[in-house]
Amino acid sequence: MKILVLSLLRLGDVILHRELAQSLKNEYPGAQIDFVIDDQFRAVKELIPEVSKWHQIPRLRWQKILVERKQSPARAKFELQKMVADIGAESYDLVLNATHSRFSARLMDLISAKKKIGAQMINGKVGTASNRWQQYLNENFSGDGRSRFHYLELLHRSLEISFTVPRRRNQKKDSIYLQVLTSDEKKNWGLNRYFELFGRLRAQFPEKRIRVLCSPAEKKQVQNFFSEEDIFCVDLLSLQKSLVKAELLITGDTSVQHLAAQVGCRTLSLFLGSADPVKTAPWNQGARILSAQSPCFPCRHSDPCSQRSHLCAESIPVGEVLRSASRILLNLKEERHQEQEVKVQQRHFFIENLENPELDARVEQLAWSFYLSREPGVSFLPLASSAQDLMRDLGPHFVLSDFEQSYHRAQEFQMGLEEMQRRIRLLQQCVLQKDPKKAFQAQRLLVRAGLQKLTLQVGPLSDSLARLNFAMTRSPQDHFILLKELRAGLEQALELAHIRLQIFAHLQSLMKGGQDGRRVYELNQEHSIET
Amino acid sequence: MAEQNRISWTTLSSGLQVPSRDGRFLCSQRDPQREAQNWMDMHRQFCTFGDVIVVMGLGAGFHLDLLLKEFSTLRVDVIELCPVLIESWTEKNPDAKDRVNFLSSSDLSEFELVKQKMPVILDYRPAQWGLEGQYQRIFEFLLGGDVSIKNIAQDLSVNDQSLDAKTWRALEELVQ
């Protein structure tokens, strides 16, 4: 079997796509996996041995040909067609688009293969046949959207590839690496803080070798704080080899954290600025994270920092990073304890400085997961068992009243949506009966007000409502289309709200069965020990 | 005498000879070698884009000297509408004649063969002074008309699902 993966994003993403190649190898043993990448990032070729053949797109060159007009645009067309013909000659059984961009969707259109999965052009828009996960990926990873799922989870699910988050641990204790800069100023913790951490780590672990990682472009800046002998400035392949033997990497949200996770080096990542651990935590069971505690975190990727000082970095003291690093370095015995914490988080990573898991966010993630995976026509969802798992994972953090409050909020929200559905039906009737303009406007205002209220009310479900709300701010030429969109959106929101309410109902009854969260947690613990 | 041949030569204090047309210099009169170096720095990246390189405008030819020196296996088509300048440069560089093909006709059909090879076109504007219109016509002919990718994509019919149409649409996404 021959499989082609379009991986046309940036360096870090292509490195992450190695996980995809590994999952494909597991799912299709013996298959040949080939990648299409942007030739600017050809350095990754040596890092991903699972890939047999690399097709490189000279994106930058084509852009220059098309923009700078030094050569006929026919040259770019000729080259692209040649590349497509070369790819076609490989007769791929399966082509997967792991890139959610318009260019990659157009490329999918051009490539012939027995089966294609992933974003393609549908009626002039980037779309997908029926996969809700793909739609979610497109909507939440193309811009500054927030996501409830890790990028790789979304990618696997949207491309219909089964996966497990691996558990990789190297047993080497060669060095501790600090990667002190990221490509984004907002994500930097600060060289002065890393300098202090370096000194304190060295004092606490005098027998360990501590090295400061940087790229050649960053070296001058890093030299202002660290001596030449402590600086480790190498290419990606050498770095990968070094990380195989490393004991710990302390870093920001960088591609190096993924490189480390892939070779089993333990990581402690500082997520600051726009870095969102839910989206891009290292793909390794038990990855440790310290996330910023400032109210503006995480901010939008494209916006500059809005604060006078870098609150994100200030919210993580050096002592806290040292404590977390020490626990990792010293406490191999505590691994079991750590795993328990990971379970409480119900994620593959553990945010060290997050005190309590957020109930609503966790339920929301579960509800979305059911909603996105739901096959058309399937009515039964195994909500009860998932609610029980969730209850066990939440542990002793909640009491009955928390669940009751959340249940009531969810119920109120669902009723609000139903009311909104009624209003939209009225609005549609106005349009159909060609009511006077004033009646239409009045109905329209009611709908908008209702949507705004719901958006404020629901918190976690606000994304989909915000989209509906935005639709109402437009001045549509064709009201039918707008209302159709609104109704479709509302139906989706209702489906989601229904799932959510059911989960809360299950949680509530489970909680009533015990006396409080602690009791249920303990009962479940006893049960799991007995089994 | 044809307009393009009204060339006079000036010897600079550095000893270099530079041409002018109707009193206007066809390269820098202060430091032509530095100017050629700047041109080279600007165009170096494009020299690896294709197999066929066209230089539009010769002037004193210092930029061509650098180009041939830096890319020692490169073959170049040079479009220079003034035969006097071609003669002068060829006399000074007898060894380079195998690597440089001069084209000096203003008849567009003469450029058909070059056009088909979709060359990389490197403009040297100072040497085009006084004949800009003619050079522009040749430039646009070689590029396949004064078309931008936006115009090409806009002209495609929505229903056109041919390979060419799909390819142009894909390329248009790269410059959004």
C-alpha cells in the first residue's frame, strides 16, 4: 500500500506529523509512507525515518515567480503540473491532507489517488465530505481559534487514523537541556530567568551536565547570559541524537519539545503568550507543563502582548520551575503518583500549576467528542460509562452542588436554544410572507438579542453561538440563505447541548449515588482495585 | 545613425570606460562596479530558478561580468538593442562568446524561441535608457503578456475544471 501525506505547514508541524507517519505504519504495516513538504523545511527529512519518499514544493520560489515577475507565471504552472504528474505516477492508494490550507485543498484537487481524505475544495470552499472532526480542525486551527482537543488528536480523528498517545521514556541521564528562546517573543520566559534557573539547577544537581540550547541565529543573544562552554548550538539532526540521551528538556512551546517527546526525553514546557497546551502539548504520556497564570493567557496568536510587562512570564517564578524540574529529576519513584495526577487531568499531559480541573471545560470536551464522532442516524451514545470515567478522573474535587449548578446552567441554555429556534421559525415566516420591513426588523432584533444573551450565558459553548451571532450582523442579500445557515447552526448547537445536558444528568445521578465527589472517587478506586 | 547607436564613451577617474546615450549614462558614472555588485546581490537568488537566463540591457556590461564569474557554467541570453555596446563588450571578453548569446532585434518574432523556454528575466534598467518602450515590449512578450496571476485566475470560468484551470487556482492561493 502506498500512502501520501500532504504536510505543508511549518517546521514544528512537520515534526509533529511524524506521529502521523508512525500511526500510519501501525495501522497499515508494510505500507510505504511518502510526504509532500515545503522545500524550506527539507531539514526535517532526516528526522523522520518512517517516510520513504519526499516530494518538495518550492513554495517560496513559485511565490517569487508569481509576484516579482522575473519569469513567466507559466514556469510555475509547468513545474506544479510536473510535480502533480510525478505524484500521479506513484499511484497512491491513499492521500491524506494533514494541512488545513486552501493551497493544500487545491493540491488535493489536482492529485489523483484511489482514496483521498482531508480538506479538499468543495464548491470553491475548503471543506470535507462529512467528517465533523475535519470541520472542527479547519475552524479551530486555521486562525486564532481555541480548541478543546490536541492538534494531533484532531488530525488523527479527522483523517480517520486510529491512535494512542505513546508513552516514551529513555533511560539515559546524560544532560539537562534548557531551550531558552522561542520564535515568538510572547512565548519567551526570559533569558534572565533561565540564567537564574541554570545557576540554581547547577547548585542543586552539581553532578549533572546542564546545557543551553539555541539556534545559530539566537546564539549572539544567548551569549550575553551564558558562557560558550554551556551553549549547545547544533543542527536539528544532531539535536535529535543528543535528546535521545538527555534526561530532561526545559523549554517553551517550541518544535524542539516535540522532537524531545518523540525520542523519549522528558519535557517540562512553559506555556506562555498564545501557546495553548490543549492544542500543542508534547505528544507523550506524562508530559509536564507549567502554564501562565495571567488573566490574559492564552492570548491571540497574531496580536502583540497587550500588557505593560510580560505578565505571563512573571506568573511563573523561577522557584516553581526549579521545583517541577527537581521532582522530575529526583522522583522516579513518584512516577505512579504522577500518573495518577495525569489521570485526574484526563489528558496525556499534566499542567503542574493548575489546582483544580475545570468541571465545565471537561464536560464540554467530552460533549464535543461525542458530538464530533457521532455517525449520522446513530442515536445511542455511551454517555453513562463515559460520565462514570469522567467522575473517576475528576476525583474528589467536586461536591453535588457543583454538578447541580452546572446541570441547571446547561438546562437553561438548552431551553434558550429552543426558544431561539422558535424565533427563527417566526423570522422565516416573515420572510416567506414578505411581511413589512418593520416586522422583519423587529424579529431580527429579537433573534440577535437572544443570541447575545445565550452567548454570554453559556461560556464554554460560546464559540458556535458567536458564529451564529456574527451571521446576524451581516446584511444579507438573501435572507433565506442566512436563516438556513442560522437554523443549521442552531440544530448543531442543540445537538451538542443535548449531549452536554445528558452528561451532567449522569454525573448528577452518580454523585447522588455517593455522597460527594470524594466518596464516589473512593468507591471507584476501591472498585478498580477489586477488579 | 539609428537612435540606439548614438553612444559616446567617457573615461572615469578610476580608468573605467562607461557609455552614455544622448548625454545620459547607461550605468553608474560614480562607481559602476559597485552598482553592478548591487545588481548582482539583488538578482542572485533568481539565477537558480531556471535553466535559461535573459539579461535585459548590457550598458558597460559590468553586471554581466559578475554574473558569468559567479555562475561559471551559466549560459546567458543578453538582449541589447545597441550593437555598438555588444561589439565593445565582445572585444573586451573574447573568451565569453560561447556562454553569451546576444539578441539585438526589436522584432518580437526573433524572441519566440527564447520565450518558449520560459526564461528567468533579469532587468538591467540603466542600460535601457531612451529605449524603455522597446525593452518593455520585449519583456512583456517574454513573460507571455502583461498578466498577473490574479488576472489569470480571474479570467477563468467558474465551471472550468481543466488541469490548467485547477493549477492556476492552486498557484493563486500562494499569493493570497
